[in-house]
Amino acid sequence: MVRVVLVMHQPLGSAFAHCAGHVLGCEPDIVLMDITPADSPEDKVIQLQAILAEAPATLVLTDIFGATPFNIARKAVEATQAQGARAELVTGTNLCMIIKALTGPRDNLQELVELVRASGAKGIVSACCTT
């Protein structure tokens, strides 16, 4: 089963997990790594590598491409992949993506990655309200 991990600026990951629980009506099966300004990125890479090593496949979601949480996740995912483990990183996460990650096919990492990416794009719309 694919494990879903959120690596985000604190408190965004916790807030997303709380919202997902609200939408789904249950505690989400998700691992959180909220990154604070005081955190050592090197220590967080090591912690994340340990989390990634515990699962047969992992989808890591981050908030902003190029920011500290993304860089931590990228280093950990690359190291994990170099050891032959299955892990993928997707950034620019929105709530639609998290809901899809939790409700999509958790037995196929590549399929889940594509569904999560598509869900994120599909959830971004230009909406107009008229009275």
C-alpha cells in the first residue's frame, strides 16, 4: 500500500490533514512532517529517509517547489530511490490532491501520482459568480 507523506511549512500540513479528515469523515491515513524555521534541514532529510524506508511505496507531497520542505523531500526521495525503494515527489499540493491521494488506488504508486497531479489541476478553476 502506498504511504502518503506531507512535507510542508508548518502549520500547512497539519491543516491539510485536518481538512481531509473533515471532508472524508475519518482520521486520514497520512504521515505529517511540518517544517518550522528552527528545523535543521539536514536532520529532517534523515528523518524523512527513515519514514520512506518503512513503506514499500511512498507518495510525498510538498507545498511549494524550491522551498525548504521541497528541498528536504527531494533529497530524501532521491536517496531513497538510489537505494532501490519506490518513492515519488509531487509539489504544489492543494486539498484536492490530498483527498485524491487518500481515496485513490493505494496499490499502484505511478497511477496514484498521475491521478493526484490531474486532481490538483482539475481543482483549479476560474469561477465567476453572478447574482
